[in-house]
Amino acid sequence: MRPILALFAFAFALVAPIANAQTYPSRPITLVVSFAAGSGTDSVARIVAQKLSERLKQPVVVENKAGANGQIAAEYVKNAKPDGYTLWMTTIRSRTSRRSSSRESCRSRSW
């Protein structure tokens, strides 16, 4: 339960500075998830989306963009309009495993 609350707090922290503006949010928010529907991250994202939706009085739509170790979702969010209506949920592992599994990083380490 504690990780869920931490994720909710993180998601709200992203939205809180903008939430003071009276016009935000004026349309649905998209929460992009780096994993397939039904995964653990997706389940947490749906809980966070529900709580954000209740708090902000706007729908929060969970959109799964699985594949390429999170790179597909990262590119999608990177190319989204920077207006605060597209949020991204991933895991730390998906963002670090690409580097840690590369041959270059293994060669540079002194074992």
C-alpha cells in the first residue's frame, strides 16, 4: 500500500503547481504507462488515475504503450504537447536496465 501512496503523491506533485490555475484541468488527462495492460505498473497506474480523477474532477485516461523496454512510451510522452495533460508512469528498473545490460557499461566496470 505504501508504494501506491508514494506513486499517488508523486503524480499529484506533478500536477499540483498547475492545479492552482482555475482553467486546469479543462479536459481529460492521459496517463501513459510503459507496460502492457494487466501488469503491476498498469494496476498501480489505474489506482492513481482514479484518485487523480476524483481529486481533479476530470477523467484521467490510462494509455498503455508497452514495448522496447519503455522506449515507446518515453518517445510518445516526449513528443506530446508540453501542456500538463500527458503524464508518464514507468518503473526505475525499465529506465536503468537498458544501460546496465549494455556491453559498454560492463566493460567500463572494474570487477
